[in-house]
Amino acid sequence: MDSLLEHTTVAGTTRDHELKVWSDTSGASYSFVFNHAHKVQCAIPGFRAESRLRVRATDFALHESCRLCDPLKAEMVDSEGHVLYPFATQLDDLALVRERIRPGMVLELAPCAFAESLQAWPDEAAYLTSRKPGKALRGSKLFIPNPASLLSKSSTPPPVEPRAYFAGQVEAADVRTNGVTGHQFQHALVRTYGGTYDVLAAADEATPQLRPGNIVRGTFWLVASVTAGLG
């Protein structure tokens, strides 16, 4: 972590915090939030995403231990403003934008999705024929926000998390190298229901190698930055 901190640049300051960001040519990034005593209060991994999403802000959920990690609750909207579904995402620039976001604001986000579990099929035909007998086939473009809420049997709703279970088609894919750690990772543009995400996945034997045309499905941790709409 120290090697990243040595190469950060100041992204902005507020009354209470300073945001410094490390990034390199691979697109990998890390956002560090400092207090006025120059102590790191929060560190958020991210990526300089190519894709963009149009969302309508609704509120912020509460993180269990870090206010700087409170997820943004929003509605995915189409080009005509119709709501597709609600979801939540972490913001790596939250320290700078939180006080400027109001319910109902339409924002543009640069989203990335860190793969926590991942499956892949060569193409849509292979995906469609993979259904097991007696099992319903999930669509090749689906998006289920906060999947833990569907599995919970408690009468108390589980916390809102910036996590989603989705499937989509790979539009572009490559392997990149983090310039500081030397570790390789996969980057793919994946079109799913509602939009396209920059998906980040491990580049190892346990993870499918992604190629354009693949159908992928898995659970993802969502992180984004606000690129427009704050006024």
C-alpha cells in the first residue's frame, strides 16, 4: 500500500477530507481519503472505467463501519427516463461528491464490477444449451441487485450492499498488468440488462479466460465514480 501512496495525486479537497488517487496505465486505481491530520481514513480500489451508466440518485445506504463507504442507492434509467431497477454502488469519489448529490438527480457514472464469482460460456448458443433438465434458464442479460436480500430468511432486511448478480455478453476483453504489483488481471466490457460495465477479474487458472462474444455470469462488487450530473 505504501508504494501506491507514494504515487498519488490530489483529486480534490473538502472541509473535512482530502482525496488522493493512484492510477496507472492499466486503468487500475486506488482512492485514499485523508483527514486534516494527514491520516488515511478510507481506501477504495477502483478502475478508470470506459463505460457509462445513467442513473437517478435516491439516497445513501449506511455502511456498517465507514461513512466514507456508504453505498449510493440509485435507479437505473433508460434513455427516456424509465426506471429499469434499483441498485446500489460504492463511489470511489464519495468524499468529494456526497454533499452535492440530492435525491432525484440524474447522474452519469463510470462503473466497474469486481468479479467475486465468475462463469463463462463461448457464446449465447452455448449458454442457452447449458440449462440443466428441470431448471429454469436465466437470461443471457440479467441484473439482480443485492442478491443476498433474496436469500435472506430473516424478517429484518439485510443491509444494502454494492453488489449484484448479473449475466451479460463480453464486447471487448484483454489482460492488463498492474504497474506497481506486477500482477495481471482481466478487463472486459460486459453488456448486461441496463447497460455496460467494466468487469475486472483475476487472470489465473481458476478464472475463465474472457473473450469477445462470451456470455458471463457471476457475482460482482460494484464501484463507480461520478462523471456528470452534479451541476
